[in-house]
Amino acid sequence: MSSQFFDRAAHCQRIGAHGGAVTISRHGVSHVRAIGKAGARATIAKHGVSYFQGLMARKGWQGRRPVSLAMDLAYGRTLAELAA
């Protein structure tokens, strides 16, 4: 018998770090968008619009972000530095 313990939190963090990219590569952006919209509708139906807006504000989500290659590259470099 192995005395190793399964670290579920580490496992979820590891797969979650690239899970969205895998989903996009397999199913496309429209699939991920549909999942997000369905989740938003379900949350609003269950808890109300103000709850949903508060949740998004708490997470720092400000709506669709503008497309900026320079910002994406800078953010990617920052993430790479943090991961190293």
C-alpha cells in the first residue's frame, strides 16, 4: 500500500490552469461562450440579477475586455514569470 495521499486541490488547480484552453481547442470559442451564458442565466434565475452583478464585480469581471495583442503578450509574460 502506498502512503501517498491524493491532493484534490492541487489536482484541480493543475487541470484548471489549462482546462479552458483545452476546451476551446476541442470545441471552439462559441461552445465556451454558450457555457458562460447558460451559467449566467442559471445564476440569475436562481439568485437574481443583483446577486449575479455582485458576483461578477467581486471577481473583478468588468464585461468583455477589448482586444489588444500588446496587452495579451504583456499578460502572458507576467504569467510566465509568476509560473517560473
